[in-house]
Amino acid sequence: MSILNVEHLSHGFGDRAIFQDVSFRLLKGEHIGLIGANGEGKSTFMNIITGKLPPEEGKVEWSKHVRTGYLDQHTVLEKGMTIRDVLQSAFNFLYEMEAQVNAICDKMGEASEEELADMMEEMGTLQDMLMAHDFYMIDSKVDEVARAFELDRLGLDSDVTELSGGQRTRVLLAKLLLEKPDILLLDEPTNYLDVQHIEWLKRYLQEYENAFILISHDIPFLNSVINIIYHMENQKLSRYVGDYYHFQEVYEVQKSQLEAAYNRQQQEIAQLKDFVARNKARVATRNMAMSRQKKLDKMDVITLAEERPKPEFRFKNGRTAGKILFHTENLVIGYDSPLSAPISINMERGSRIVMVGANGIGKTTLLKSLLGLIRPYDGTVEQGDYLEIGYFEQEVSGDNTTTCMEEIWQEFPSWNQYEVRSALAKCGLTTKHIESQVRVLSGGEQAKVRLCKLMNRETNVLLLDEPTNHLDVDAKDSLLTALKEYKGSILMVCHEPEFYEALGAQVWDCSSWSLRR
């Protein structure tokens, strides 16, 4: 049975088309992986099917009485909201019912006998629904789910805007489970999550009985939970049964077949055009030439999709740094209170180190402390000699109204337009992306702009805070190659073992010094 039907969907932004006559269906029990390169429109598609964005053309139709739960990678949590507020918002529809019950009670004193009977019946129905959804046990349900996601250790009265990226994702996941939706829609849920919670989410989705749609560039995770692939490319959406690796095999065969058919047809077109050109003027062969021309005119011409530019990351190497890059003596990191026990570490030239550990234990804070962006809570940090540091932040402001070109020009004011465009193109961005405002780009495209700024500066040490988040498969592969070729030192936060293991990085388990468990 079809739960969702999308028919003849077309949508775009300005002169940039995202979808063209796309159709899609979601069947009961399907676990769908929605894949495609950065900027192909996966998040836009989710926004359209959830009603957040009206399509320019086409129809989106859900089955009756289906409740969806959407985990959006761009969800903004408001300052002043606590973890408890966000979790309780999962029950907003029940609070609205309670308000309706109270409103009916207020009107009962002035109602006629007939109106009173109707009011009692409506109030009874609402009360039954509140009881069925355990409305009077909301607080205990919130506490139970908070314990499951270890949010109680953060304090349920904590302001959500002060949480790390992974902690915010856990809050949103917990809210989603409390909503108990019929259908899950997940947009890159593993971004910022630590290994422990990625494993938890994997088990949950493997056992999930209802249908879900998952956007993810984490292929091992994707493969472990889905049974259908929908591939988004060149304004089209194609369905494949099986996992990602099976999709790759079928996709390559189809691509080869299309290219072979295209080459055969181009050869036939060339022969027909040549015949027409040589014979249309001669009386004896004019009819034959006209026949060939008609065949040309009626021919359904095969077109090959334009190849998306693949990113080619390459970091510029600066001069040689001193032997010691960073030295800490009894460093305690933190803001209003300490996050760590005293840390005494040396990072030497040539090191390749990845920091791992649960969300919120202070990995980003340590990076910022080493950079001097945050003052130590206690102890000292010393930077070595001749450092040329490149820093990739985990998150940046989402309201950046500058264009990609302006963003690069601010960093490299002496460059001409050709140099700016070439640098962005090497990072896999097309002309339309380059001229767009940064805020309208996908998360992966924004990451490519930031990588463009980083890799065109000469550096001898890179500090990277979850650089693989949002990046598509091709971009991750290119980033891994670039880091392998980089002559400088690397200190990185990453939750993707297959990425940092391929880099051959030394692992620092930050839970050994963190005060947060």
C-alpha cells in the first residue's frame, strides 16, 4: 500500500532547476536511502514532502491519518529553550487538545441543554484521545527518553543553544521518538553524533517496523539499515532495489549502456546528415534525401547528462614548523566550570592525530583552547615556533548573505575573478553555486566553500573539527586523498572510523581526561 505519492514534481530556485517532472512513492515497510551529490536537492525534496516548501508544479499526497516525524539538518533551536522544553514540544498536539477541553468547560455554564450534550460528547472524545496518548504521564515519558539518550546528565534545564552539535542532534532524535510518528524522515542524522549513538540509531532503524526515508553520506551506516535506494541526479529521481553497493553496480551498467546507445545514435545521425547534404539537390535522389530528413526529424535524440564536477582538494604546504607544535601543562578546559581533568600533552611536527569520544566532552573546546580562541580554565597552552595554522570549524553562522565569490574575495582580495572561480570550481562547485549566496547552499556545498578558503592558504598544521559532515562520497574521497598527500601535521575531530583509519591517524580517546561521561 502506498503511504506517499509524489507525481510530476518540478521545483527550482531562480533560474536553477532542482527537479523536473519527478515522481516518487513510499510503500509500507520500505526503508529508503535518498542519495545524491551535494546540492542535488535531497533536503529540498524533504521540505516539499513535509509541506515546509510548496512545489512549483506537481502533487504531494499522503495517506490519511499518517503522522510524520522529520529530523531536519537545518533545524534551529531558539535561545532560552531548555532540553525539557524541546522534548515536551513533541506533545504540542496533546496540549492543544487539553486547551480545547478547557475551552469547552468554560462555555458549559452558558450552554443550552442541546449544546451541552454536544459539548459533553466532544469533551469525552478529546479526553479519550488524551488518555490513549498517555497525556497525564508526559513528564515520566520525557524523563525516560532523556535517560536513554543520556540527556539527564546534561541537565534538562540546560539551554539548547549552549549544547554541542552532537548533543543537539540527540535532543532532536529524542523528541522524534517521543512524537511516535508513523513515518520517519531523517536528514543526515549521524552528523555530529558520536560512535556510541550512531550504533544506537543503527539498531533502532534496523528494528523499525514502519517506513522511513533517510538521507546520509555515511555509506556503511546507510547500507546497514535500508533496502531501497532513490538516487537524485540531474533533476531526476531513480529507484533501485537493494543497498548502495548494488545501486553502484546497476548504475554503472546503465550508464555504460546509455553511452553506447548515444554513440551509436550519433554515428547514425552523422551518416543521415551526410546523405541528405549530398543528395537533396539531385532530382534522382531528392525523395530518398527527404525520407532520411524525416527520419532525422522524428528521431528521439539521446542526451547524456552533464557530468558533475568532482572536487579536487589539495592543501598548500607552508614552511616547516618547529619540532613542538602544541604543548599543554596541566591544562583544564572549560567556560564557567571545568570540562576536563588537567591535560599535559605534546603534539610534535609530523603528527596525524584524531580525537574521538562522546559528544559534549570537550573535543571542540580543546581545539579552540589550543588555538587561543578560548582562555584556559586553568593551566597553560604554548604554541610552537613558525606555525601556520589552518582551522576548519564544525559550524558557521547560517545567515551568511554573501555570495561564494565574495566569500573567497574577502579571504584573498588580490585575486582576480578567474582565480576565484577556478578555486571554487576545483572544490566541485558549479557556476550557479559560485554566484549564489552561501546561506542558500546545502550543508555540503557550504563545507566546500570553507575548504576552498582553507586549502588556498599555506599551512603547516591543520586543525579540523568534523570536516566530513555533510560531504558527499566523492568529496570525502577527495578530502582523504588531499590529507594523505599533505606534508604538514593534522589534528582532527572525527566520528567516522573508516575515514580516519584510512588516514592512518593516531587516536586520542578524549574520554580519558573528560569530566563528562
